[in-house]
Amino acid sequence: MKKRMIFAATLTLMCSFFVGIGGNAVHVYAATQPISSEPITLSQTTATITESDYEKNIKGVNRISLKKYLSKVNSGKKFIVFIGFKQCSHCRKFSPIMNQFLKNVNQPIYYLDYGPTGAFKNASQEEKNDFYNTFTKPYKFLGSPTVALFSNGKVVSMTVGDDTTLADLNQLVSDGEK
């Protein structure tokens, strides 16, 4: 029990440290052509987005285990993965954007639960190391929420942070069409 609490606290601290308390996003793109997108108005704020709201907002993602994620990366096929967890305040803040994105995207979005009860809970250390090794320069894993496009076993475009916009996510899809 004590190990779980320490693990949860460490994940939360890592999320805050890597993503930033102020909600700064790091946008890393293979292509930088801006696209037009309708702005969306968020009716929810960080304070009101509960874990239950988060689950509702991300309904429509395809949940995958760490093993399945690693298998998808190793297959070399293109896919988009959303890495987050319900206990992460940044992920909850971002979830209305993901909800809007899921309504309009025409491809599966895979979800890897990075939380203390998620995909990493029973994973081996080797699997965890393999996960972090799927993110190589300049695409280091910086925390959650992360949305990444993989192709040929590598990240080709990604966005990180709670201020990721719908336009950022649409750009990721465009990057995958190239």
C-alpha cells in the first residue's frame, strides 16, 4: 500500500514537473503548416472536471495495455496514442479538447492509461523501459497529457500539455497523412 502511494505521488509530481504547473505545452511537430480550425469554447474548468467527467470526455478512445502499445509501435504501422490518466489535473483540463477531437476524427485513437492503476501497474521494468525508449530525440516523453503519432516504429509528431488545442490535434492527423 505504501509503495502504491509513493508511486502515485511520484507520478503526480512527475506530471506537474514535466508538463508544468502553469499548463505550458511543448508542441513538437514534424510539419509546421498551420491549419484552420474552429475554436471551441470550454464550458468546464480544471476545478470542475472530475475523474468521472474525464472518463466521459475520453469515451471513444481505444484503451490498450502497455504490451499492446509496444506491439503497435513495433508493427511499424501508423497510429495515434493519447497518454494520460484520470488522477492528472492536466489530463482532466485537456479532456474536453480530446472529447471534441474524438467527435471529428476518422481513425482510432488509442489510450494508454499512465496512472497508478493503469497500464503500468503490473508491467515489468523491461516493459516500462521499452515504453520510454519508444520516445527518442527530439520526441522525449515529457509527461501527460501526451498525444503522439507513430509511424515506422517512431514518433513523427506529438503534442504535450494541457493547453493543447484542437488545431494541434488536427495538425497531428495532417502530419500522419503525409
